[in-house]
Amino acid sequence: MPVPVDAPNAADWLSAVSTAGAVVFTATVYFFDRRRSRTADRRAARRQRTNTHDIAEEALRLSKEGKDELSSYSAMNALNPAMSTKRNEELRMNVGRVMRRLNELREIASATPRLFSAIGQLSDQFSFVDGVTISSNQASVAMDCKAAVPLVEGTEVTIRSFTSLDLIPGRGTHHDT
């Protein structure tokens, strides 16, 4: 004997449609939220790359300024070994300013360990100037200045890697999306 089947009533239909609608709505919200989250992550990464690039550029500019000061002192000493002792104080002040700014940049770059380390190393390479006084032997200071320039240039190579085109948003291997 066949079992009678009840025809679905309005409440059953409403329940089924509501359940299907809830599943579709939940999936839609999930996927839109996921897309929004990925977009926010990409924007944050772009900002970080841009900040890192800008910090590296400023560190290279300061490095050049410090290098120029060291080279100038060496060249002046070669031309005039009896130059004014006031020049020692100028060297200490000018390179000291570069070192202070590099240390400020280093703190800003703390989120990027390699850049943080390279900027610290760069600052350390200028630190011998802290010991220069008005009475320091100018020939010895000039030799130290000349010896520091290649060390600074070596550190610049590491810092320069943070300024490559693939770190700039919209260029290289990273794309704006």
C-alpha cells in the first residue's frame, strides 16, 4: 500500500527559500569581505615598500653628504697640511649632524631589519669623527676620513638594494591591484 506524501505547504517553501537565501548571502558577504581584506593588505604592503624606499633614499643622500665631507677634509689636508684647526671642529659638527639624522632614520626603519642594520652600520662608519677635537692631528684625521669612504660606499650597496624599481609601487615585479 502506498504511503501518502504530504504536499509541501507554504511554511516549508518559505523555510527552504530562506535557508538558500541565507547561504547565498553568507557566501557573498564572505567573498566581498575577503576581497576587501586582500585589497587593504596590498595597500599596506605598498605603503611599507614606499616608506622603505624613501628611508633608503634619505639614508643614501645623508651618506653622500657625509662622504663628501670626509673627502673634502682629506683633499684639503693634502693641499694644505697646515689648515686651520677650526676645520676639525667643522668636520665633527657636520658629520655629527649626518650621524644624528642617520640614527633617526634607523629608528624609523626598525620594521625592516636589513635596512635598520645597514643604516646603523653606516652611522657607525662615521662615528670615528666623534673623537676628533680641535687639537687632533689633522694628517691622522685625514687618513681616517680617506679610509672611511670605501667602507661607507660598501654599506651604500646594501641600502641601495632597497631603492630598486621592484620595491616602488606600480613598477617591477610588484603591481598595483
